[in-house]
Amino acid sequence: MRLNKNKGQLLIIFLAVGFFVGIIYENIISRGNVLFSELFLRSNLERYLQTNVISEKYLWYVVKARIIVLAIVCIFGCFRWKKLFVILCLAVCGLFAGIISVAAVMQLGIKGILLCLAGILPQGIFYLMAYSMLFLHWFRYPESRWNRIKLLFVVIMFLAGIVLEAYVNPAIVKLVIKIL
């Protein structure tokens, strides 16, 4: 059991390393050429406030986008180098989180972090649980066996994330933008 707990902590370390590399990249290597900086321009935020999000259309957009990513992740998870894929995936996710966080802070100050959190909550919690189940399974393979309970958990968490992203998240983001 202790070995499995340490493997989970190891995965968090890979995510954190990617995050800090993203921060270092934006602050030192890119030297002011902030990636994703257009995302947080006041004009874009004001335009988002005036946009009427049609939840049904947005739902199908989110379904398509998230299912494609999940399918690609699952396909790569079936290959021989599962552990390497998990490490790379977590490091890249951390890298982009670090880059986007720096861009948000450079454009909006500490309020940018609040906007970033609003952009990933509440659906991010459910996506995180679904991907954690997949990544932990692949990282623990062959000791870990896939079963129907794990599949059902991933499907339910993923569907809950999709519904929350389509119907709840736009309202949360608009509320946070108004506060900013």
C-alpha cells in the first residue's frame, strides 16, 4: 500500500515540476514575450461579458473537444510506455498551467489567478478525478487491473465535468470578470 501512495505523490511531483518550469520559462526564457497574454486583455474580457453563451451548442462543442482529448489519452495509454506517457502528460499540463498563470498575473495582477481558477472550476475537479484514475492505473500497471468500477467512475466523472463546463462554468467566469 505504501508503494502505491508514493507513486501517487510521484505523479504530483511531475505536475509541480512542469508548473515551475512553465513559470521559469515565462519569466526568464521568453523575456516578456508572454504566451497566452491576449487571453487576459481587458478588451477580450469585456467581449466575453457581452457574449451570450448558448449552453446547448456549447455543450456539444465541449463534448467534442473533451472526448477527442480523452480518446487520444486512452490510445496512448494502451501503448507499451504507459509510465513515460503519464509523466510527459503531467509535465506538459503543469507547464501550460505555469505559463497561463504567469500570463494572467502579468495582465491582471493577483486577480488573474482568480480568473484562472474560475476557468477551471467546478469542472476541473471532476476531470482531475477521471484523469487521476486513468493515470494512476497506467502508472501502477501491471499491478493495477482495470475493471468496470473504474470505467464507470471515469465515465461519470467525465460526464459530470462536461455538463458543469457547459452549463455552470460560463456563469462563474462572467461573475469573476465582473468582479475584476
